[in-house]
Amino acid sequence: MGCVSSSPRRSRRAPGYEEPAVLASQTSFTVNEVEALYELYKKLSYSIFKDGLIHKEEFQLALFRTSKGPSLFADRVFDLFDLKRNGVIEFGEFVRSLSIFHPKAPESDKTAFAFKLYDLRGTGYIEKEELREMVVALLDESDLCLSDSAVEEIVDNTFSQADSNGDDRIDPKEWEDFVKKNPASLRNMSLPYLQDITTAFPSFVMHSEVDDYSGISK
């Protein structure tokens, strides 16, 4: 925890560092915004483990402002940010994944990310149990509690609209069609403050609100 040992390490480039110009060319961020994100990344990556990498515990505290324990939603988002699947988030992964939440990011990218978020087993389909688990997890993140019947209604309504071929699972094309008809289902995939990242670091609180859940069933 000593300041003497951490200062020299802060002066070095973070693991997985990539030039801002390169990341800007591949994401929705400008060069200045990537530079601001690098400063934020350093703060997060030294918040607990002091090693210049974002670990799951640091990620959960930063995004959800909580250390209340395991969270399916936080774990799932972390796994999708961890592109190299090595248990930590490097700077390049941080910027590329966060870019999906930029208001100017293509809707197709947001749609694909949301599909992966719900495809918990990685089978290429969203099944009812997966959707049910994620809805409950999202509600828990927002400290909301719906009855089992209300959760089932959300799941059933979503499947009645999205599962066009009636095989009790949603494939990527069905999900894409569902999102086009129900744009509110992507509401959590845009973080407006990412457009002004150079003036203030975002709070990274991604709690959903009640409207977000009702949106998925409309």
C-alpha cells in the first residue's frame, strides 16, 4: 500500500497498452478520449491489486460500486470485456469493449454484445432459463424485487415476440429482429457520458431501471 513502491510503476505503460491513435481508429472514441480513458484505466487498475491490470474485483467496484459478493451480471460483463480470456482486462480490451457503450457506436455492435450477455452458456442461442437468470440478476443489481410470476411474464413475452420459429430459443437473427422492433431492449447499451469523457470520468454505474426491464417485454 506504500506510495513509494506504486509511483514508479504508475510511470510505466500499463500491460496491453496500445497507442491512442490506433485505438481511436478502431473504436468510437477520439484520440483525446482514449487518452482520458487511459488515465481512468490506471486509476482502476491500481485500486486494489496495484499491478496495472483490471481484476474482477476492481471491475465490480468500478462499474457497480459494490463489493457485496458474486454477481452474475458483473461476472458476465467482465467476461465479455476480457477478450483474451486471461482473467484480467488490459487497456486495449478496456477501450474496445467500452466503445460498444458509446452513443455513436453502431447498433449492430450493441445488439451483438447484448446477445452475448444473455447467451450465458455460449451456445449461440438465448434459452429461456438464460434469459430468466439474467433478468433476475439485473433486477438484483438494481435492488429491485419482482415476483416469480412477473419475471416469468417478462421471459414469456420476450420469447413470444422473438422466438419466431417456435423452437424455444432465440438465435442471433431472431434477436436482431426483436431489437429492431423493441429498441428499448438496448437502452443499457449506451452510456451518454462517454461522449464527454475528456471533461469528467464516468461513474461507470450501469444499474438498470424498472423501465429497462419492462422495455424488453414490450
